[in-house]
Amino acid sequence: MPPKNAYRCVVDGCKSKDVICHRFPNPRSDMERLKTWMKIVGLEYEDPYLVYNKKYICSLHFTSNCTSPGTKRLNANSIPSLFLPIQRNTDELNNLDTSQANSNAIIVESVQNNINDLVDLDTSAMSGIIDASLADPHLIRLLENIGVRNIRHLTPRCKKLYSITNQLIRKQRQSNTKKELFKNRLKKAEKFSETYMMNKLNGKVTTAASLFTKLQFRETTKKKKGHRFTLGEKMLSLSIYKRSPKCYRLLSNLFTLPCERTLNNLLSTVSIGPGVSSVVLKVLTENVKKLKPSERYCSLIFDEISLSSGLNFDSSADKIDGFVNSGSYKSQEGIKKKYKQPVFSFCQGATNQYELARQIKEVIQKVSGTGLCIVATVCDQGKPNEGAIRLLKAETREYYIRNNCEYREEFYEVIQENGERTKIVHLFDVPHLMKCTRNNLVTKNLSFEMDGIKKLSKWQHLEELYQTDSALPDSKMLPRLSDYHVIPHNIPKMKVRYATQVFSQRVSAVMNFLASKSIIEPSGVDTAALFLFFDKLFDSLNSSFHKVVEGKIYRTAVTKNSIHHDLWTNSIKVIKTMNFIGKNGKVVNVPTLQNWITTIKVRSLGCDNPTSHAFISAYKALLLNNLISSQSPGANCEDFAEDYLITYKNFFSSNQEQSPAVEVSVSIPFGSSRELNDTTIKLMHDTHKICTNQVSKDHDLIVARDYQACTRLSLKYPTKPFHQMLHNIIVYIGEHLPSKCHSLGIGEMITDGIQKKYDLTTLHCINHDETFEKKIVRSIVKLLIDHWCAEVNRILHGKRSLQLGENDPIKHLYSIWNAKHKKKKIITGKFNQV
């Protein structure tokens, strides 16, 4: 059955049947190509619009390159070039001489003699000839080659041969088309087989599991150097790596994952520094637009983290980390929708209350500019924190007095950049209040009044309960209680969970039962009442469940008519009667009780010391890691799944200006020495100005370290010029590094100074560009700065003392600091004198 678009071809002499035909180009959009087609087929004197509407040309006159694989539509620049009529003048055809006619007759005769052999040829054998004819348009013009214009001038046998040839060419073209169609179908089938399984898994597994599965299907069969990973896959791997590097190395052996260097390169592209980042604010502004108005309310949480002193050279940012950069740790958290965004900065010692108040106002102003609305601030009971809040409230009180308005101490106001004043309430961290209450109860008794009855709570009641319960270890009523909960000198005072597990309903119930039976001191009922009181109060102020769980009626969300309000009203009355009594029987003023009242009125919602460089690395992982695992349900910090407002792709698109580099460890990095060694070896192959085979007295140390110095030199022996140049560089860095160590771009600064001051022709190589000398010097500078930071850290931590002749002011300063703050002091006496 002929195709629907089969028409009669307009080319003179073309008798094609059942072949796809194409219209001429549209004169309205492509008049020039239309005239070109008309001139080729001999219609240059016809009306272009008539030709476009009435004339067609078949697909036999186009090469296979004119159509896209798998389609029948012509390309935009296709032009007919096959089986076209010969453009000759009539006079030339009439004046053909006899010699030409004879030669044509000879050619035709030779063709006639071999026609039977051509007809019997296999199609596969003819494919090579046909492919060659398709490649060269001149070979396919059979009639033109024998000097014949029309098929009517051929003999019957030549016409038969000409027809067979056209059929073979047509079949070959059709087979090529089928081949291309089959290739496309095969590619689509392979792609479908890969995506089918993923589509089936998408609805049954998490996003992270789906991403990991796709990675394994795609990259497992590839070579190691041919692995390519998307940004999402790198982020997933980075979250696992930052959670446990040891576990990540094991997973890398079992599965196909990015190497650690790839993850460090990715992490180093993020430029993180103290203070409010403009990049973070920009991305935060874009993401806040997606939140509903009710979801934009958030609280500002700030706290301080103790960092161990130390310096580290960050080669990616070309600066030394570890110096004072004013600030503390802050974070914003959502109220209705859970999200968080941390901000940090460095300071020396505890942050001054005036500086902290300034930073709080700055962060509130910047965050409010993104569209978020801060309604509360939360912190612990540190003195600088309380002092900063008192300053902010004093400023607000002064403003209200000047404007003759009534002011209550429950809030303070911050002036925004547009001049508006925002009311903000301050709350104290409830877990921290629980911990401080427990710490005071360990050393003091607590008197209070409940339901008109005066009570006295003692820590000795808990110790007695613990000893009684531990008498039968196989049948303990309180199996969770341990020495870390009860014994004063074993209690980790900074751990909140040991305090909340003591102030619990179960401990209160067991203590009340044993005291009522006189198994323990009967006055223990007062301590049991106190434990139950704080258990209810903690549940009401630190809960996030939307329904009652395990019978805890106060561990639910607060509504206008919930039972929490009655509890808080009664709790304030009880706390106002509380007094801590010291060993001397006098009342001790404890700010924790007043902070409980402040927190209830407004109703708000431990670790090793890292270095500044380690803190920045952890902060980067915290900022980029969107796969936060939830805490254990029912624990002190309830189960949650928080979303970061900053997405990976948006954040990295805002950091494209930062070039990737590998993170550097605190100690002298092996990568730096290896980089310097590799670069030196490459240079040594092209020039003999660096190393020599002649051993001198200057090489005594190298000879002593060489394995086979007598028979063969295994180590590299530098020449005197290179040795002198390296000595000059070391002296230059030692003189300028202490005064420039605080500067940004210190590595580039010292490298430029060395290039200007010293002759570096020793490092010149004719096979490398002019920047090769700078690369060598930069590697040396990087290695020596790392070494300088390591030596300063050793002095700071007391691992070595200053040597005679060391005039480095930074080392002297750190030595004085270590002598002042070191924990173990040597006692000089007659028994330890040497």
C-alpha cells in the first residue's frame, strides 16, 4: 500500500512509485532555498507559489544525511542532489560528434556484456558499491557518466540494468533507515529498562534510597576513573562521611561512592566565615518566599561553644584560621514549621555582654530582612547572655519612658533597618533550667509550699532510694537509675538527660510508695512531690507531640483552652515559694528559680572542644547536610525531622566564584609534601639545576638517611644554588609570617614578595610556562606555613617550649598563654629539686 504522502515527482525522467514525496520550501519563510530547489530541477521560470502548492519531489533525490535518523521529515538545510536531470544546452546535445558516440557505444556495450553478472550479485556484495555511490554524488549519476541525458536513449538491456541499480539503491536506503530506527528503538529500550526499575522504586523507598540505588545501577560497571556523580549524590555521600568517616570507608569498599578527596573538594568550595553571610541571606530570602505567612515565625537561639586554641592554614581561602573574630553561635528555628539556619563567629573567652547585644540586634535585623519574623530569643543562663538581655530591656525601658508609655519587663524591642520596632520576648532554655535545678539540689535543700503545706526536699532522699532499690539487682524498680544519676561526684553536670530522668514520674511514684511504707525516710514524700512537679512542668514546656503519648497529658501541643494554662498558673505560685537552703541554714539566692518564672510567663516553645578549623568544617556539613537523623522518640529532645531552608543546588550556585581545593589538616599535611615532591621531580627531569649526583659535606644528613649511599643514591641531593634559594625563602617567611598571619590571602602575598626579592632562575624550565616558578614557590610557602601553624599549636598545647634564639612574637605570646592557662602546674619544693 503506498504511503499517504506519495505523489508524482516533478523531476524530469523520474518514474518513482510508492515513494515518499516532499513539498518545496515555503516561499513565505524560505524563498532563497525554494529558488535553489527550482533551479536544480529546472523550474526556475515557474511561479514560486504555484510550485509550492502543486509540485512535489520524491525522497530518491535526497541523500540519507538530509533526514534525521528515525524520521521521514527533511532537515532545514536539505537540498536534492541525486538522480537529477543534466543541465545541458540543446545545441551541445545536437552537436555530439561521432567519436563521442562511438565511445558511448563502447561503454554501453561493456555494460551490456556484464549485466548478467551484476544482476546475480548478492545484495550484501552490492552494499559496498552502493555506499560508495551514496558517498559520491557523481558516481550515482549513471546516465551522466555515459553521456546520456534521458533513459529513452538507452537500449532495453541498459534500461533493465539501470532499473535494477535504482532498486538496489532504494533498498539499501530503506535498510539504512530501518537500521537507524532499530538503533533508536534499542537505545530507548535500554533507557526504559534502566528507568523502569527506578520508577517502580520511587514510590516505595525514600528519596535518599532511590538516589543511592540509581547511583549503583549507573556507575558500578564503569571504571574507577570514569565515575561521574551528580550534586545530589555528592551531598548524600557527604552526609554519610561527616556522620562517620570510618563507616564511609567501609561503604566505599562495598559500593560505588565518591572518594574522600572529591567530598573535601566539594566542601572547600563553600566559603564560610564568622558573622552573617550575604550568600546565606540571599538564598534564604528566595526560600522564605515559598513559606506560608504563618510558617515565617521563628525564634533566635544563641549559645557559646568552647573551642580549643590553635592555628590552621586554609589553602582554599588562603588564610590562617584560629584568630579572634568577634561573636558567638546563633541559630534561627521555626515555630510552626520546623527549620533552622545557624550563624556563628569567633571571640576570645566569653563574649562581652555589650558585643553580644550588638550581635543579637544585627542578626535580628538581617534575618527580618529575608522575610522571616523573629518573635522570641532563647539562651541558657550564662552571665553574658543574661547581661545582654538586660541591656536590650534597659534600652526598651528608656524608650518607653521617653514616650510616656507603660513598659513591662516581659519583652524588649529591636529597631529594624526600615525604622520599625519589633517586639521580642526572651526565654530561657528549659532543659538547661532543669539541669541547673538538679545541680543546686545536689548541694542544697529546697523548701517550697504546695497546697498550703510547707515541704522540704533533699538529695539524700534520692540516694537512700537508690541504695534501697539496688539491694536486689535482679528486681530493681528503677533499672534506669545509675551512679551517674545519683552519686554526686559521678554526675556529669553538663548532661541534661541525667537530670530529666531523675525528675520523672516513675522515680516520684516509687519514692512516694517507699516513703509511705517507711521503707525509706517518710519525709521523702516531699522530694517525690518535687520530682513530679518538675516532671509535669518540663513536659508542658518542652513537648512537641500533637496527641497524648504514654499517658503524658502535658506533653502535647498548647491551645487556648488546654490544661497547660492552669498548670502554669499554679506552678508560678509554687516556684515563688521555693528557696534553696545552704549547709549553714541560710537561704541562697539562685537565679534559676526566677528564670523559671520568666519562661513560664512568656511560654516558649556536651562535647569535646574542637578547633576553629574543625568547627568550620562541621558547620559546613551542618549547613549542607539535609539528611538529619531524628532523635530517639520520648527522649529529652523529641523526635523531629527538620528541613533546611537552604537547598544544596541554590547554595552552590551562589558559591560558583569559589574555586575548589582540598581541605588541609591541622598537622603538617602529607599532601603538601607530596605535591612539592612531585612538582620537583617533574622539574628535575627537565633541568639539572635542582639535584646533583655529586655528594658533598652539605649532604651528610641525607647520606646518613640514605639506604644504600655507598652503592646507589636513593634520595635526592639538592645543589648549592637550590639549597641557598630554599634557605632564603625560609628566612623570608620566618620574618614576614608573624606580622602578616592575620591577613587574608597571606599565601599569595608571601609568594609575590619572594618572587620580587629573590632570583628564581634555578626553577626556570624551558618546557613549562612562566607560572611554573610561581607554582613551585607556592608549594614551598604552603608547606612552611603549615609547619609554622603546627609549631605554634605545639607551643600552645605545651608539647614543646621555646628554643633559644626564637624571636617569633606569636610563639612568645602563645608560650605565655600556655604558662598562664595550663592545668598541671609543677610544684617546686625540696623533694623535686634537681
